[in-house]
Amino acid sequence: MRLFFLIICYLSLLKAEIYYAKLEPFEKYTIKSEVSGKVIFSDISKESLEITNQKIIQIDDELDNIELKSTIDRVGLLKQSIEILKEQIVNEEISFKIKDENYKSLKELTTKSKVQKDVEYFALINSKNQLLNLKNQLVTLNSQLNELNYKIAVLNDRIKNKKIFVKSGFINKIFVKDGDFVNIGTALLDIYDTSKAKLQFFISLDDLKNIDLKKIYMNDNLIDIKPSKIYKVADDEKLSSYKVELILNKPAIFSELVKIEIK
């Protein structure tokens, strides 16, 4: 009886379905331009190479840098104007306080005529209006300063986005060359994350059942890896098939076709 059971198990292993999948890079990214401009540098020589910390594409940013410098200079001058205006406000507050005290003392005196009192009162009102006007100017200058600081942030972001710098990855394709004009959304290059590999394949419902308890063989070798993703809804095109994804260590070469069995 035990022998019969072992034979059945052996036959079931022989009937295991075979799947094939291609070793793909872990991720693929298409970098698109976030700005418009003329390409002044495109390092086509980096295609098909794995690189680290290199500039691949540069979009013309000369006018942006000129505008940035001009805006920074304007901010400096505006800050000086704000400091001067603040001093004027302090002085006017002192002047207003003195005029207010003078008027309060004068208006109770019976020895002063109405004309004299009116003169002091109008001087007080003029001082108050001058103080309010200076404070209003300060609000306007601060608003202008905020706008210029925002403009600087926008220019810095635009300049940064005109330099395509790749920290690490495999450059699969560069779509632009020197002299090309790009718009927002133009594809610039494809990058692969080759730090790991990915296998995606479709399995039958029988293999899907209790897949976490089963063993996976790759090119007839048992691998100690469990699926990273299991799509338990059948694929729209591959009817009655379920997508499975495996994440593997970086192989010596990608795009190799491998045989997969689930037992």
C-alpha cells in the first residue's frame, strides 16, 4: 500500500505543468521631461550601460540662471527697503505718540484757542495717516518678497528638472539627442532597475491551489523563494490562468528564458 502511494505521488510529480518566463529587470522607468527647452547635452554613449551618479541629459537653462540671479538680487534690495521702512515706522510711531500726548494735554487747556487745538489735532491725524501709510507699504513689500521667493523656488525647480541625473540603473534607451526640442511629457530615456530580477508567468488553477505549500523549481533546481505576488483573479487574455510573480537576486544576465515547475 505504501509503495502504491509513493508511485501515485511520483506520477503526480511527473505530470507537473511546465511554465516558461523571461528574467526581467525588477522595474522599468520611463523618465519624461517636466520642462520645455532645447537639449544641449545627451550622452548617447551611456545606452546599454549600467551607471551610477551620472548626468545623462541637459536641457538649456542659461536664461533660467540669468533670471534666477536677477531675482535673487531683487530680493536682496527688497529686504534692504523693508528694513529701512521698518525704521521709518518706528520713528513715525514715536512721532505719533508725542503728538498724541501733546494734543491730549492741549485740548483740556482753556488758555488755548480752538484754532490752536485744531492745528494740533490735524497734526496728530496726519501723523497717524502717515504711520498707516508706512505700514501699508510694509505689507506690500512683504507681499512682493513672498512672490519673489516663490519665483526663486520655481526657477530652482525648473533648473533642477533640466538636468537629468541618474543615481543608478541600466540605461536601456535614450530618446533625445543634442539640438532636439522637448516639451513637458516628452520621453527622455528608459531606465531598468537591475538590482533584482523579476519573473512573471501564468499558472493553472490546479497549481494555484495551495501554492504557498508547494515547491518551486527553476531549470530543474529547487529554489527557496515564495511568490511575491499572486493574482487570484484569472487574466483577461489568458483565460483560466493566474499571474504569479517571483523576485530573484540579480542574475549574471537578464532576458534568459527559464523553465518553472510548481510541485
